[in-house]
Amino acid sequence: MDNYMHYIEVNPDIMLGKPVVKGTRITVEQILEDLSAGVSVEELLKAHPRLKLEAIRATLAFAADAIKGERSYPMAL
């Protein structure tokens, strides 16, 4: 996904600055934990009606990019 930051927000006033899906308090961390625990994408979408498939893909792209090396992410002010 080329522009995952369209879906992901890092804001110190939301969830203590953890990356979240924009417009929600759903953290990238929570989505990754759920997926790794065997929760399906369909189950995530059903549990979080405001969550979109593109946002889940963006969390995966964000995580993949984050482990590639040292990066800094712009924070909303």
C-alpha cells in the first residue's frame, strides 16, 4: 500500500500517541494482535463497523514499514 498514512494517524492526544486508524481509537497494535491471535479480517470488520478493509491493509503496511529500520513518523499537531 503506497499511502498507508492516509489511514493511520499518530497523535499524542489519541491513545497516548500510539498509531491508530484515523477517526477511531483502534490502534495498529490491537489490529495486529487480533490478526495474530487468529481473528479474521471479516470478524474485525464486524466487530468494528467504522473499520474498513483498506485501513486493515494500511495497518499491515505500516507495521511492515516500521520494522524495516529506524524511521520517524509525523505527528499531528
